[in-house]
Amino acid sequence: MLSDEELKHFQDILLAKRHETQEELNELKELSKEKDQSSENAAYASHIAEMGTDAQEQEKIYLLTERLNDFLRNLNEALDRIANKTYGSCQICGKDIDKERLEAVPQTQLCLECKVKMG
Ligand SMILES: [Zn+2]
């Protein structure tokens, strides 16, 4: 069980990470918009190879966006657990998660043992 001070500490880390992730998502959105515009222009260009690269770029942006959205969801869930004070205990075995592990992966829901078992 974490103290209120410790919960506050992890809340600060999670909020900072959430802010960072949201900024990154905004940047990706902008990037994706630019790419959309350039692929419209590319319709007039005869360089098929360039269009291929653009599609790959779009795909990369899409995958990265998905990953960041997943991360964001995990951060929000961790913040919820801080709010209802279940943060810091493993969702499977209920044991306290190592503080070192929480420092390294503050959005984690599992202790290292369960994480390893889950693969
Ligand atoms: Zn566990």
C-alpha cells in the first residue's frame, strides 16, 4: 500500500507523461495532415516511387498513433487507480508492486512476477 505522498509522486509522473504523450499525438496529427496534403499534390506528380514512400510514412504515423493511444489509455487507467487508491498493487495477485518497478514503468498494473508469467 502506498502512502498519499507516494501516490502524489506517481500521479505527478503520470500526468507529466500524459502531457508528453498528448503533445506527441498532436504532432503526429499535424504531420498526418501535411502528408494528406502532399499526397493530393502527388496525384499530379508522375513519381510513383515517391507516392509509395508517402503511403509507408502514413502507415508509420498510423501505427505510432495507435501505440501512443494505447499508452495514453494505460496512463489514464493508472491515474484512475491513484484516484481510488488501488494504484501500486498487482491486478492479478494483489501484492504490492516494487516501487523501483513503478518508477520505471509507472503505468504498470502487474508485479514483475505476474508480468513474466503472462509473457
Ligand atoms: Zn502479481
